[in-house]
Amino acid sequence: MSLAQSVAVITGAGQGLGRAFAEILLKNGAKVLLTDINETVGQKTLSELAASHGQDKVAFLKSDVTKETDFQSAFSTAKSKLGAVNIMVNNAGTGNEKDAWESTIDINVKGTIKGTKVALDHFRKDKGGNGGVIINVASIAGLNPNPCGPVYGASKAAIIMFSQCWGMNTDAVSNGVRINVLAPAFAETEMVKALRVGKEIHKPEIATQMLDQVGVLPVEKVAEAFLELVTDTSKNNAILKVSAHMGKGYHSLK
Ligand SMILES: NC(=O)C1=CN([C@@H]2O[C@H](COP(=O)(O)OP(=O)(O)OC[C@H]3O[C@@H](n4cnc5c(N)ncnc54)[C@H](O)[C@@H]3O)[C@@H](O)[C@H]2O)C=CC1
Ligand SMILES: CCCCCC(=O)/C=C/[C@H]1[C@H](O)CC(=O)[C@@H]1CCCCCCC(=O)O
């Protein structure tokens, strides 16, 4: 799939993996609407990416994935500034396990469901769309249990099952929509920096051991795996794992 005529909406794109996904799409010719709840990081990333890729290629909208209306605004802003959207990346996520654990469900699970629902309504050919691809960002923590993040692991397992159910639904597939899951292990972002401090998780000493055993990927490596799921049109309902110690590999739930 050529990205020359493509327009993407990415949630949580102000920093970390979301920003790396935006950069690789821009490098490959797509236009990108960056969305993030944090306006400061979003505006900084916008000015840096606009300087390197062009003002007409990228835009930013402050947007909260817990609000379905913000997804509607993102799709209409993208269409008016960049063109009709055909790539949706549900990336925004958090890993609070303690007092703020409900935000992990609201952002990771409900945010991804809202983003997928709005994207399906825009992409489905039977609803007047032109098709598209949805990438839902889960984690290896949604496939392999760990003692540090029960809420986070459950949220990522929910994203994987939700995506796989839609990826086999003919209402989506027959109407030109692909739905894929990216499941990274540790990548060098603010989330992993917070993990090293260990305030929001259980058993931080085990997470530290895991970080040493598994290793930490540069965000660019995760972005390469992400690009494969976007551009390879033979990939629908796929789960792609990527980690520093095992590399890249597809996973089947069956
Ligand atoms: N860094 C890692 O090792 C891994 C990360 N992931 C997943 O990748 C995704 C991105 O993670 P990172 O870049 O590491 O995190 P990060 O913490 O560096 O960036 C997350 C971004 O999401 C934004 N965000 C938070 N709540 C939001 C909301 N309600 N609405 C819109 N934006 C919001 C933040 O402002 C931030 O810019 C997450 O879903 C995470 O669970 C998955 C596996 C490994
Ligand atoms: C090998 C697991 C990779 C997980 C990468 C990731 O998504 C990290 C997420 C953390 C989030 O900030 C909150 C958490 O609880 C997650 C930590 C989970 C990793 C601990 C693994 C420990 C084990 O498997 O024994």
C-alpha cells in the first residue's frame, strides 16, 4: 500500500511511540494529524515535524481519547486540513495500577474502543467511506501475564481480543477495513522511565529485572514493525509482537 494519498490520525502522538509512528508515516509520504491530551508536547512535536516534513503534511489537535466527540472532531479536522483519513492509530495509553487504576481502563480499553468505533464508521464502504486500516497498540503484557501490572495487562488483553473480534467481522472486512494489533515489549519512552521509578506499579523490582532481561527497544524499531502492519495489505486481524530480545514475530490466539 502506497502512503502517498494517505492521511492518519494518531492518538497520544505528542511523544514516545505515537510520535515515532507519526515520523515513519511522514517519511513514507503520508499526512498525519497528531492528537494528544497534552497540548505542550503536542505543539512541540508539531513544530518539529512540520519543520522537517512540511507545514501542509502535519497538524495537531488537542484531544482526549476518553471523549468520543473528540474522535469525531479529529476526523473532521484531519479531513479539512489534510484530506480524508484512511489510517487510525489507537496508541494513547497509560500504566497506572494504584489510585488512578481506572484511568488505565478508561484510556487503554475504552479509548481504543471509541477510536475503533469512530474509524469504522468513517472507513466502511457501506457507510460511504473508502476503506482504511486501524492499528490498535496493545503490549506483550496483554499476552504474557506479569505480577507488576494486572490492570495494565488486562487492558491490553482486552484491546487484543476486541481487535481480533472486529478483524474477523465481515461488516468490517467486506467493507475495506483492516484491523491489526501491535504488541511491543519495552521501548524507550516516558512510560518505561516511569516504570524504572516504579511508583505506579506492583513489584517494581520484578519490572526492573524484566527490563534487564528483555532489553529496551529504540522507538524507531517499534515504528518499523508498525509500518509493516499499515502497508502490507495482506495483513488483517494480525498481532505483531516486537521486542529487543526476540525481534519481530506474528502471534496467533488460535
Ligand atoms: N513504552 C513501552 O515500553 C510500551 C508501550 N506500549 C504502549 O504504547 C502506547 C504508547 O506508549 P508510550 O509512548 O510508551 O507512552 P508515553 O507515556 O510516552 O506517551 C503516551 C502519550 O499518550 C498521551 N495520553 C495519555 N492520556 C491520554 C488521553 N486521555 N487522551 C489522549 N492522549 C493521552 C500522553 O499525553 C502521551 O503523550 C501505549 O498504549 C502503551 O501502553 C506497549 C508496549 C510497550
Ligand atoms: C515483557 C513485558 C513488556 C511490557 C511492556 C509494557 O507495555 C510495559 C508496561 C508497563 C506499564 O507501564 C504498567 C505495567 O504494569 C507494565 C509493566 C509490565 C512489565 C512487567 C513484566 C514482569 C514479568 O513479566 O514478570
